Amino acid sequence: MQSASRRTPCSLRILTKSVQELLIKGAKVYIAARQSQKSEDAIARLQKETGKEAYLIPINLSELRTVREAAEVFLRSVGHPFALRSPSH
């Protein structure tokens, strides 16, 4: 069985490629990750490659406070994703 540290680089490459494709297609992408130089470098590299910006939402899943803060930041940025909206006529 592979250790988590050996799976992480592959998972990170898949995630980075997925985000890159979404950005190229014009999606607004939010990345929830620990605020680290690695995350910031990845976002800068994606912006350089695509000309589009991904947004970092700092989160540490082992700290409930940061999970709540991340949710609040996301909801302020995009609105509540499950809000009921009446169809426009």
C-alpha cells in the first residue's frame, strides 16, 4: 500500500490540471487549502499559464474555526449556493 505522502504529488497534479482546465473555460475557481507558500505558488503558476485567477480560501481541516471562516468567506464571495431564486421573466 502506498503511503499518503507518495499519493499526494499525483493528487496535486490532477487537481492542478483540473483547476487549469476550469480556468481556461472561464470558470471562477476557489481553492480551499492551507495558506502556504506551496498553495500561493500553485495559484501564481496557474495565473501565469492561463491568464485567469484562482482564489485561495485558507482552511485547516483540523481546526473547526478555520472551516467556519472558510465557509463564510466562500458564501460572501458567491452567495449561498442553495438559495432559492425565483425564475426571472
